[in-house]
Amino acid sequence: MTDPQSKTPFVNGATRLFPILGDPIAQVRSPAGISGEFHALGHNALCVPMHVRPADFDTVVRGLKATVNCDGFILTVPHKLRALPHVDKPSPRASRVGAVNIVRRESDNTWAGDMLDGVGFVGAARKAGLEPKGKRALVFGAGGAGSAIIDALAEAGAAAITIVDLDKAKANDVASRLGKAHGHCRFTVGEASAEGYDLIANASPTGMAPDTSMPAPFGKLDPNIVVADVVTAPEITPLLAHAKACGCRISTGAQMYQAQAAMIAGYLIPEKPRV
């Protein structure tokens, strides 16, 4: 399984493949980390990045599902919503959110999927000192990652969540759909204002290099607010740099990934190591 010279997993004819699909893809840091998790669990498996444009997504997924040594795949921007129709057995969480970020081949050759972005986000936020129960959150982005984060915050007991997205119809759909699943939480679609919130979360691509903007032109932030971002490159986005300057606690996209890396590997290969 391991090359004693490099101490990295072999890649050979028995290696199981788990591509990560995105557009763009150069910014993702997860292939090495997930491959390392596979290796730590004793699996001869590899996560590889694939740059897949939206127009080609369905064709590529059909090809991967027909590839015998591809046992699953991971989704990043902008494919998480598009992937759900390719899943035969979505988890309840994925069904609520309407998106998946991990898909695996089952023993009967059907495909199961789950959405762990929200779980990772909440785990990282807790490490930053925020317990969501009873808190008020402002979330930018109603796409796959945003919906997952909103769902996970509500499931963790958040009292109120305001969703901001340029596509207000999409934001209203998320608020309506998740409002039915989490009756204790008040969902609204609103404008960007930092006042009255315990958490500000950017779940949009805003701030991803080379973009140097913030999701809103925030002034001085209350240092008691926790500010989080899903963007991984740069790790300290313009929003997080501004939050740090204001004395806020922050949670990065890399920390969100780290909180779910082992869960991703365990989901994709749930059985014992293949010899």
C-alpha cells in the first residue's frame, strides 16, 4: 500500500478512484487530504481533481458511473445542486437541502449521496467558539453549500436565519423549504446588515481569488460576532481579514473542510479495507 521512499499511497491498477468535480478546480485543497484519509484507513484509493464545466457535467457523471474502478465522487462549486438527480438514494439531509457533495457506488451498483458541508461548517464554528443553539445567523448564498449550512444551523438549534442571495427566488425557495423542516427557526430573506446577528457566514464564491471583494460592504463589526467563510483560497478572505481587524473570531473554509474530511472518507468507503 505504501512506497517506503515517498511514504505516499501507491497508485496502481487496483486503486479505486474518487474524483472531485468543480469549475474552477485549481483552488481545491481536499484531494491530498482525502487521499491521506483513505490511506490512513488502509484503503488503496485516490481522490483526484477534475475540472468539469457545467455544460459537460451530466456527460462526465454518466461516464464516471460507467467507469468500473470509480466508486464515487465529490462535488464542489457549482455542481452540488446538479448532482442530486444522479443519486438513487439521497440521505434525508441531502433531500432537504436539494444537493449533495459526496456520492458513492453501493454494492448493488446504485448510487447514494449525502451533503456534509453543513455538518463541517457547524463543527468548525463550534471550534471557533459559537454554539448555534438560540443564535441568529446571517448567511450569504443559497446554493448547495449555503443551503446545507442553513439546514445544519437550524438543526443545531439556531433561532433565526436571514438568507442573502442575488437570486431572491432561490433564497425564498430555500427559506420556505427548510422552514417546513425546522419549525422552531425563523427564516427570512433580507439584505446585508451585520446588526443583530451572532454569526455571519459567507457561503458564496465572493472573495475567492482573484476576487478581492466582500459579500457586503461591512463597516466596523461587533467583536462578539463570529464570522465564517467557505472559501478555501485564499484561506483568509477579504471578509475574514476585515473580521479579524474588528476583533471577531473567525472560521475558515479550510477549517470547515478539516471538520468533514474524515467523514467524507468514511462515507465514500464505509466497508473494511480492500486487499
